[in-house]
Amino acid sequence: METRHSEKLELLHWNRPQPLGFPAVPANENLPDSIPPGPRRQLSIRIYRQAQPALEAAQFSLARLLEEEARRDRIFLFVPVAMGAGAAAWLLVAEEPSLLYLLLLFMAAAMAHGLLRHRRPGVARLSGAALLLLSGSLLAAFENWRADTVILDAPVTTEISGVVEAREASGPHAWRYLVALSDTRSPHLARPPTTISLLVRTRQQAPDVGDAIRGKARLTPPSGPALPGLNDFALAAWFDGVGATGFLYGPPMKERAEHAGTHFTFASRLTRSMHQLRAGIGDHIRAVIGGDEGAFAAAIITNEQRAISKPTVEALRLSGLAHIIAISGMNMALSAGIFFVGLRALASLSVGFSQAFPVKKIAAIGALAGTTAYYMISGFAVSAERAFLMMAIMLVAVVFDRPAISLRNIALSALAILLVSPSAILGPSFQMSYAGTLGLVAGYEVWARRKRPLSPPFPAPVWLRTGYRMASGAFMTSLIGGTATALFSIEHFQRFATFGLIANLIVTPLISLVVMPSALISMLLMPLGLDRWPLLVMGWGLKEVIATGFWVAGWGGQWNTGQLPGWYFLAITVSFLLLTLLTTRLRLSGLVLAGAAAALLLLLPAKPPPDLVIAEDGSLAAFVDGSHLSPNRAHPPKFLFVQWQRALRAADVAAPAYLEQGEEVRQDSRSDRYRPLTDEEEIAERAFMTQTLEETRTRHFACKKAAWCLGKLPGGGSVALVENSIYAGIACDVASIVVSRTPRHFTACRSGALLISREVLRQTGALSLHFPGPAARPEITASLLHSHRPWNAFRTYDWRTGGTSPPIPAAIAALIVN
């Protein structure tokens, strides 16, 4: 063996082309004694000879394991994974790929797969994977073309007219409306969105679904990421068809539908009828039960979650019970299981009927009808859609005598969702719901392969062994499901409920034995008006769930993980898929990958935290100092600021210092707030700003109310946030960095200070600034470096001219590092 291998190496060496001027050497002639192989060559040959048997054995073992996975039909499970990866890649790239280019690549991959399927199986598998990736990208491109949402380009106050598409309670005397916009007045919008989301506070009777309304509204575009790397809400709004959010000033006024300029189609009438039924059921449940438990019950049945009070929602999140609010796999599985078991038990009461007809299949068909009705009144959320598809596939599998609980059914439901809405792949609802389901089903398969039934480690009677098995099953279910979803909860929300396992173990019996059966009975009796007592029982169970949530949340078990690198989330996702989708020893590669990613995360130097963060509208900024955040507002917007705290792991907040103004400094009253400064006022204001900077602590804001805020950075730099644009010029003379919502013609500071204007923030989104050293220019990380994608195109649209906004100034573009 070694002799033939040596001869082969020599033959390859002497068959190479010879340099010019040297005589040709026969291929089979022995090497001259005067030119022996060098030491490096000898070492490489020795290593190759020693490693060759191990490499050949590993290659053979890998081929055998892959063949075993294919025999167990595991390759099919990676079809939705590949398609989802292609859709995610299309959605995340900065520039939209050419559709023609994608189609050409798709056809080339299809031809290669078809021609080489039998000749070159390895190349055919690679071309098949490329085909699936390109299919996902093309599906995402098609969904983007189908959406074509018009997004409002700038905040505006206008009078709107439209028709209510959907309605949801949002707290006491508050409602969230989805309105099909038909007209705007005072001012008239040249590019109005088609659908808007409005918050309405009124003690009057709220308009119903299908009513035409009008009123004065404040509309704003959907927000982008709160910080670079966080969720982009404009992406979800684009694919949901919502072009603006806002609120109404006062209660809405009803008008006739024909005055709203809207024409009803059969599809729109059917959709509105379902939303109207959903709203009516939610109102009835909240009226019967009342309180947070009533809002909780409505959320479980109709998915109307906004009516639950914020303290209750926060307690459920801290205790790891927030997943119960959404209609997800657990809710749908319990409802389908109750339908199935109940119908099968009723049909089995008659011996003749059970012997003449397939009771199991009839029960499965009845359970499918019940879960379909449940889905129709659930508001069509992604989690409910995924759970319904999963249950539908499982029940159909029962009808056709196929295994109901399998990973193949999960893959089929994922394929169905990706075919309809591939953008869901980036949403936390899709990722967390599928992660939990994959973990549970894969864990169930491993558990089912146990040779011995689970029993207590001591002699026990039958009833104790049964209770032990039930408790162990509940423990493992909560542990696997909580661990699987925690990976994605950390990525999207940067926090983890430490005591979520304990809370879920406590409330699972209540949900399974009290809440969901009562909900099913109440829905069946609601048309007869006999649903009051089942709803009250359901409310009692949910009251105990809420009490458990507050109790566990009081332990202080939330762990803010901070923002993790993107590569780490990708590695953990791949390792999770390998662990759950494979069955042979190849699944251990998932553990190896997860361990390697964790080791790299610990060993590689961490990215330094920013020194200053700025919101995308320029109204909020904060200094970052370890676990301390120092914003420029005493009461910053909670929705935005909470995301900053979680992503930056900042638990402490230092409020700004509001200054006492002397008589010589201009007092900005509402009547002359925007009156130009006189020469005397300008001199006094400049002196006041300079003195404020000298007396202000580092990484802390000092503010003149409704005018400006100043703060010092380590190394001597200073930051000015200008709320009133008449102070922008003075701020440029005093500070080194100025953040100002200035007029469009004010694009640069004559003093050389860095001006971050409203137009810049509109295109870059939220910013993170890091100062590498004293007196150094900052390194800027932008949330939206490229705003050319359709859901961010509104940021460069200029409604005044119908064109695009000017590019980012070169002085700022040169500092952007991402």
C-alpha cells in the first residue's frame, strides 16, 4: 500500500511541466539521488500517510450516517430550513437583489439538479440546496411585490376619513382601530397610506367594525430599530399593510360609508364580519369576567391582548408566563385535544355506533372543525396560524392513519407559512413558536425510545407511579420548551426569565384542567346564552395564574443578557436545528457547534459599548456608562427606553439636571418660543451654555427646559441636543457634537462641530456613538445604513418635491463604521 502510494506521488511530481532550458525527465524515472525531497515535503507526506486511514474512515462513517438520516426521511426536514434561510437572506441584504438575476440562478440550479441527479449525486444535492435557497428568496420577493404598502413619510396632524377594518380593546375606555384610509384634509396628504392604526380614548360607544369614521389624528410612520441590530418595526408594518400609526384627538365621528369613499367587496365584507364577531366575543367575555382576568380570558380566546394592564403583562413576562397570553401551540393543542377526546368519548357511549363507524376519524374531523373555528376568531396572528396548521396536519394525519405527532408535520406547516408569508421567518413569534414545538417533539421522540418506563426510584403504589410520571412529563415539557424558546427570546428581547420553569410547572395544571376546558364549554354555550358560569370558572383559573405571575416576578428572576453578536445567534440556531432535526450521532455536532460558539463568545474581545446613543427622531439621547444610562429627559418614552436598557444591560438611570435660568437669559414662553434671538439674548445664551458645560458632570445632561440639553464626554468632547431650532447656531459654537431637529437648509456647523440633523437621522435611524480616545472623532454605528429597501424607502422620500432627500453629508458618512 505504501509503495504504490509513493510511486503515485512520484508520478504526479514528474508529470508536471518542466521549466524551460531543462531536459524532460521520463515520468517513470526514479528521482536522482542528488535531489531528494525536502524536509517539509517529507513531513507532509508522512502526515498524509498517517492521517489517510482516519480520513477515509471518517468519510465512510459520515456517508453512512447521512444515508441513515435520508432513510429516516430527515433530509425533508431541512427543506423549510433552506427556504427560510433564502427568504431571510433576501430580507436582510442591504440592496434588493435583481429579480432577473435570481430567476437565472434558479433556472441554472434547477437544470443542474435535474441533469446531475443520477450522475453526480453530491453535486446534485448542492444544486438542490441552492434551489431551495433561491426559492425562499423568490417567495420573499413575491410577497414584497404583493404587499406594496404605502408608508407615511413624515409625522403629520390631519383630518382623516375611513372605514374601521378591525377593533381591539386597549385598556379602560381605549381602543385600537385598524382603519382603511379613504381621505385626508387640512392638510391633504399627497401620498397617504392605505391602512392606518389608531388609538382612540373615549367614554362614548366605540364605533364597530365596518363603521365609517372621521376625526383629527396625529399620524407617524412606523419606527425603525431602537438601536443598531434590534427589531425593525417598519419591516413588520410593511408586510402587514399598515402605513402609519397614531391617535385621534377626541372621539371619532361616524359618517355614512359612501361618504367615506370606500366600496365593499365580498372578501372585505367577509373579513370585517369575522373581525366584528371577534370584537363582540371579546367585549362579552370582558363584561362577564371583568378585570385583568377578563382581559386575559379574551386574549386566550380572541387574541385581543391590549386590554390587559401593563403591570400584569410585565409580571407575566418576568415570570415566564407571557406565552399563555398569545394563542400559540399550547392553547391550540389543548383545544384540539379536548375536542378530540370529548367527541371520541361521546361517540363511544353507543356500542353500535362505535362498531359501525370509525370513531377516531370522526373525532379527528370534529376536532379539526373546532380548531378551525378557534382560528377564525383568533385574529389570524402568526402564532395562531402556525398552531392551527400544525393541529390541522396532525388531525388530517389521524384521518389517513398516519402518525399525528412528528417532525414531518412541523416541516409541512412551516412550508405552508413560508409559501404564504415568508417574511414571518424574521419575526419572534414564528421563531419562538417553532423552536418550542421542535424542541418538544424532538424530546418526545427521544423519550419514546426509552426501553424502561419512568418510575420513582423507590417501591410505590400505582397511583403514586402515575402521578410521578405525570409530574416528570410536565417538568420535562416545561424545561425543554422553556430552554428552546429562551434562545430566541434572548435574541429578540435581550432577557430571560430565570424562574420561568417553576412558574410554568405551577400554572400548567390550571391551564390544562380548568382554563381551557372552561373556555371550550363557554364558547359552545355562548350562542345559547348559557356561558356565564363556565366563563366565571375560567376567570377564577386565570386569576390564580396572574397571582402566580406576580408572586414569581417578585423573586426578581429576570436576567438581562444584553445584545449578543449576530454570528452567535446564527451559530446557536444552526446547532439547535442539528440537535432537533437529526437522529443519528450527527446530532452531536450541534452540541459541538454550540460549545465552540460559546467559547468564542467568551474568549473573543467584546465589542466596546457605545458612549452615546441617539433615537431616530433626535428627541432622545443618553450617555452610557457601564450599567448607567443618563438620558436627556426625566421621563423618556418607555417603549423606546426599555429597549435601550435591555440591549445595553443598563439597570440604573440618572435623570438630567434642569437649570435655573437667570433674568438675563431668554425665557421661552409659548407665545414667542420660536421668535429669533436678539443680539443681547444671543450673547447671554452663549455665556449660559458655556457656563453650563463647565459645571456639568461627565456623561450627564443639564437642560434648559424646552430649549436644549448639554453634556460632557470623557476626553473633553461635548454634546448638545437642541429641541428649539433657534439655538442650533449657538450650540454649534459651544459643543463638538450637535443633535438638532433643524430646518432643512441648516446642514452643517460653521464652527466645524459635527451636526446630526433631522434629515440625517431620518436616513440612518438610531445611532450609537463610540469615542475611541480623547479628542477623537466618534465611530458611528447606524441602524439603517442602507434605506433603499421598500419598507425604508419612505425615509428618503421628499413629499414637498416628490423626489428623494439629499444624501448623508460626507463628514458623517465618513464616520459610519458599519
